[in-house]
Amino acid sequence: MTTFKNWVLSLLNLFHSVKDETLYWQKNNQAQQTQLKHSRILATKKIEAELKKKSVQLEHEISLLRTKNDTELIMLKTKCKQDIKDYKQYLNALDQLKHSLQLSYKQLPEAVAFTLHHHAKHLLNQMWEAQDFEQRMLHEMQLINFMTTLHEDTRHYLEGVSTDVLPQKTLNLIQKSG
């Protein structure tokens, strides 16, 4: 039993010595541990402050982007509404031109008037749908040339300068473009 008692006492002494060593180590390193805890707290607060600052910056940037996007959307909607209005005016002008053509050339078959009107609408649509500026300008010039030629044919017929019973220059222009 004495051996067992000695063994238990040795074990208790070992336990106390480990505990004493731990306390001794903690006592000797307490300042360093306190400094590390303090540094950790400061680092955490610094990171939190940095995150708050970044968060505010991001919120500001998001707000600016939203404002910019809202403005661009309003401008795009306004432009689209104006484009639709302009397109409708073009179509109305083409309808008036067809009507004027039918009044000027009384003997003009209705199918020819519709064909001329359809060709003008086709040129208008090509111009309107062109994505490239140069292509748009090319189609616009074709439409202007077509309209000018048709107007000139009609004016010459009404003034008696031309005796053609059909708008011949305009028909020739369509034939060349086809």
C-alpha cells in the first residue's frame, strides 16, 4: 500500500508541479498575454472600422450607379418615345405622299401607287433599323433621293413639263436599286 500511496503522492506532486509551472509561466507572460489580447481587440476594432468605411463607400457607389442607371433609363425611354413619334410622322408623310401621288396622277393604277408607297416604307424601315451610323446615313440618303425624285416627277407632271403618265424617274430609280 505504501507503494501505491507513494505513487499517488508522486502523481499529486507532478500535478502540482505542472500546475505551478503553468501559473509561473502565466505570471511571467501575463504582460505579453495582456498585450496580445489588447492587440487582438484593437485589430478587431480596426477591421470593423475598415469594414464600416468600405460599406459606406460601397453604399455610396451603389447609390451613384442607381442614380446614373435611372437617369440613363429615363433618357432612353424619352429617346424611344421621340423615335416612335418621329417614325409615326415619317409614316404619315409617306401616306400623304401616296395620296398626293394618286391625286396628281389620276390614271395611275392603285397598285403602282401602293408599290411606290411600299418602297418608300421599305427604305424608311431600312434606315430606321440600321445599327451602324454609316449604313443609316446611306439608307437615309436613298430615302431622300427616292422622295425627291417622286416629288420632282409629280411636280413636273402637274406643271406640264412632263407628259409621262407615270412617275418615270421614280420607277427607274426603283428599278436601279432592285
